[in-house]
Amino acid sequence: MEDRRGHKVVHLTSVHDATDPRILHKECATLADGGYEVVIVAPGPHRILPHRVRHHSIDRPRNRVERLLRTIPRVFRAALSEKAHVYHLHDPELLGVGLLLRLRGARVIFDVHEDIVLDIRTKPWIPPSFRNGVAAVAGAVLRTVERKFTAIVPATPSIARSYTNPNTVVVRNYPRLEELGSEDGGPSFTQRPLNAIYVGAITRVRGVEQMVDAIAQPSLPAFARLVLAGTFEDRATRDSAASRQGWRRTRDVGYLHRDQLSGALAQARAGLLVLQPFDSFEDSLPTKLFEYMGAGLPVVASKFLRCREVIERYGCGIVGDPRDAAEIAEALKTLFLRPAQAQAMGVRGRRAVRENFEWNSEARNLIGLYERIV
């Protein structure tokens, strides 16, 4: 790899935290290791970041309107002040910022984390009668502007199919195994509490209500617990979850940084991935699937997701109907009460990640793209 010291890369986000796993611990860490000077422009108090990455802090917005009216202009001004060789933006709402930077002659990469058009159709803050129209407009805008960017970096091959930019490079969100616990897989399952863990954004469409209902099912031991490690999408969603019977068996631990996540995973016997059957999820391979597998946890997952193929191929979990709390509970009961079987599933999952789904292969794709455009 050519030494790129003196070349500055600035990652831009108005939505994510500076410690976002994909942005910081994967892409920025890889670029810094490759010799680039790397900066993240992100909202929130200034952080001292690992991997020799610098945080250019901007004020965190108090609500969505303030984010659109104030945060996005602040991101643009911060980007200009950094005078980078490449700008790498992570949010659809920053497309205008990216186009303005392109007009000034900058090289700009648009990193597409989700299928934007399908994702809009699940947004609770958009009235249902408007979602299809908003999604159609968003699709038309994307088709108009995406070829104006230097490159597109989709997180999955299915997302990539929506883009015609000739410089489209898939960089999957595979995990770094060293961040997910010790090589031996951590404590024996017989020594772990009966915890089922969910990691990520906590929303209705990702099954929070079904998970809380499942942990309350009488088929599970009374000391079984659900651990929610993430941030609720809004107060109403948390209030709804907290009103359910299973909440008294639920621990809401909030967002966990990478050094905390491995410890929480090592105290669980199963990872939950019960996304509800929406078109935007059907073809997805969520990051948390590979994080659970990489941590040596068996996965309880929705049978409607493409990840069913991975789970069944490698024998690393149980799939079922994510709408049925009793069915989720039965899967957890199997894993809780048969620790040797559960641990064997976890071992197979970790081996599959090490051999097929580890970040190193994606790091090469990212570095290859940067070496072509810098």
C-alpha cells in the first residue's frame, strides 16, 4: 500500500455519533492505518478518538428541524475549514453538502448505509399516507445526483443495485473480531446468566415490543432477562415498551461503546434479530448478525430475513416468526436450557465470521477505492 501521509480525509455526518462503529472503528481506522490523516465531522461534545482519528465537533441538534436548518450548514462550514483531499459523507440529508463540495472541485464519496427509498417507508415520523410519495421523490433525487459523486460506497450488494455510478464499490459492514471478545469465546454458557441481548437502534420495526413480550412468556425461567443495548428511536417507543409486562425483566443499558459491548455480549446466551417483515429489511444482512456470530453467540432471527440463509448454512442459531412473542420465547428457551448446544452454535458462528465475514476483506475494497481516487 502506498504511504498516504499528508493526504487528508474528512468523514461527514449530521446524524451519527463520532464513535459510530462503521464510520470510526472500521472505515476511519482502516484509512488511518493506511497513512491518511483522518477527521470525523460529527455532532456532540468533542471526543478523543482512537486510531489517530480527530473529531471536529459541531453542536448536537435538539430536534429534527434544528438538525436540518442548523446542523447541516455547520457540517458544510466544518468541511470547508478542513480543506480535505476527499470528503466521505454518511447521511442522505448531506447530499446537498456533497454536491456543493463537488462544485468546488472536491472528491466526494457517498456512503450508503441503508436502502434509502425502502427505509423511508418505515419512518414513523412521516405520516403513512405520505410515505410512498416521499420515497418516490427521494428515489428520483438519488437517480439524478448519484452519478455526480466521485464514488458510491453501499453497505450491501442489494443496495448497490440501485446505483449506476461507475465507481460504486460495496464495503460490507462486517465486524472486527478483536473487538467482540476473546478468541476462546469468553465464559462457558453454563456460567452465564440467562440473558438475551439486542444491540442497535431500538425501534418498533426492529421488534422491540415483540422482544419485551417474549421475555415475559411463562415458558421462560423467571430469572431470564432481556438486555437492550442501544438508543430508542423516540420517547413514545420507549414508553410503549416500558408499559408491557416484560419490561420488569428488561434491562435498558443504553448505547454501549466498543469497549463495553464485548463485555455485555460475553454475559449473554443469545443475540436477538427479530426485525419485522418490511420490504426494507427483507434482503438485508444486518451488522448485528455478524457481531453476534463473531462474539460466539447463537442468533434468534426473523425467518423473513436474508440472514436466514447464513444461520441455516452455518448452524449458528434459530429462525422463527418475529411477530410471534411465544415463538421467540421458545427459541430462547432452547438456547437457555441447552447451554452445550447453544455454545456449539456460537462456536460455529464465530468460525464462519473468521473465515467468511471479517472486516479485513472489506478494508481492502475501501483502500483500493481511495487509492484510485486520491
